[in-house]
Amino acid sequence: MKYETTVKVKSQEKVIQLKQVLEALFYRNQELAKKAEEFIELIKKEGVEDSAWRRIQERLQMKHVPFYTMRNKLRDAGMIYKKDGIYFVSNQFSLRLKEMADIWEAFASQK
């Protein structure tokens, strides 16, 4: 299965916190960025069962569609993944960014 999403990059803005990374991912809806931060913190601390979606929605005070939009965007970016019905934090997002940075660095340093 192929997942993908868009991240907005602002070349003049220094990224120093997770909040800013999530704002770049949820650039069309900053409220979802805030909820996403809560959600991934919850996943990191406890792991979240896919079957617990209703409880998590209530905990985050979110309606059904925004919750799934947020969850899917995090998954599509490679920030979270599901294994055996449980969501975990993933390093796929950082791996793709590092690959892109390495490619750009190699290109930019060529004479």
C-alpha cells in the first residue's frame, strides 16, 4: 500500500520544535496540528489500539472526519504506523527527509 502527503517547507523559517513540523504537515488546518501533537504523544507513551478510535476521539475532543484526516495524514507522512492493530511512532518520516537532504547537499556542493 502506498501512502503519501504534502509537507509545506518555508526556507526562511527555522524549525526548532515538533509543533512546527506538524504545522508544516497540517498547513491547511493548524488546529489539526495541535491535535496531532497530542495524538502522537499518546501513541509514543502508550501505543494506541486502532479499535480505541472512539475513546481517543473523545479524549482529543474531535469529531470523526477530522480525527481520521489527522490520523491518515500522520500515517501517510510516515510518522506513525500500525502493526497488529496498534499504532506506533515511526521513523520513516525522518528517513525520507534525510535522504532528500543528502541528495540536495550532494547536488548543491558540486561545482
